[in-house]
Amino acid sequence: MGFWGYLLVGRGGDRALAECPVLASDRGCPGPDRTVRTVRTFAGGWRLWTHPGPPEPAGVDALVRALADETGAPALAAYVMESDCAVIGGTHRPGDDADDAGWSACLGRTPLARYMADTELGLDELFPTPEAAAAHCAAWAAAAGHAADADELAGVLAADPEPLVENLFHELLARLGMVETVEQPADR
């Protein structure tokens, strides 16, 4: 069984995430499956957090808006389903006009279509094409202070997740200009 839960990207320390109102409601729940933890740090104060567990009642869109409002910076979230596919939400503008800057996409279109087979909705009704989603991702990268190539982003968004969709998400982050920081050893 693969990972079910959120991958969150924002600027700021763990305090910013702890104060995010969408996550505050379950922070007090017991058990390791509800722990929010930093997985990676990136240049410029960006972080990647994991938040395992079931979908938030407010959804990905509310989560990224709340995180962007709390940090004052663009935010990105992916809800991963059994490491097969992910629903991505992003906003590149915190504040009252964030609805105008919000967008969604998906990683692992074929597996996500299988998850949606029992619904009456088609994948193309809910998510933009990889090319259209790439334009949103490139705008997010620009708002975050990075340059991104839309063609490279579209390639990642159209790829099959082999073996894990988390690998595609990390590739997407790299294409969005997120450069992982490396701890420097102390001088001896």
C-alpha cells in the first residue's frame, strides 16, 4: 500500500504550517498518521511538508489558500492517492484575490481516471490538459521567483508515475525551480 496524504510546499518555517487554519483542526489528533513534518528544505526559505491521512474536508484549494495567506507567499499542495496519482492545487497570490490565482492539475492522469471510473465526471472535465496546467505551474514559479519552462512542466504533468507519483511531484518541484538546500558540514 502506498502513501495517502498531502505534500505541501510553502515558504516559511514549521510555525507557518502549524498556524495554517485548515490544518489546525486535526493537529491535536493522536497518532503518527496525523503528524505534519518537514521532508525537504529548498533555497529561499521554501519547504516541503508531508501531512498523511484522509482528505481535508475543505479540500486542496482551501488548504493552499490558507497556507498562502499564512505565509504571504505562493503555496502548492498535492493530495496523493496510494502513491498512484495526485490532485494538485496551487495559488500564486495570497489574500482576498487568491481565488483569481488558484489553479488545479493532476499527476498520473491514467491512474486518476481509474479512481474516477465510478463517478459520472471525466478527468478532462475536472482538470486542464497537461499543457494548460503547465502554464499555471509556470505562473506559480514566476510568482515564487523562479523561471520554469512550460514544455518541461507539461512533460512532467503528462508522464506516467513509475513507480511512485511522489517521484513525479519531486520532478515537478525541480522544474518549478525548487533547489534543495544541502546542510554544510561544520569545519573541524
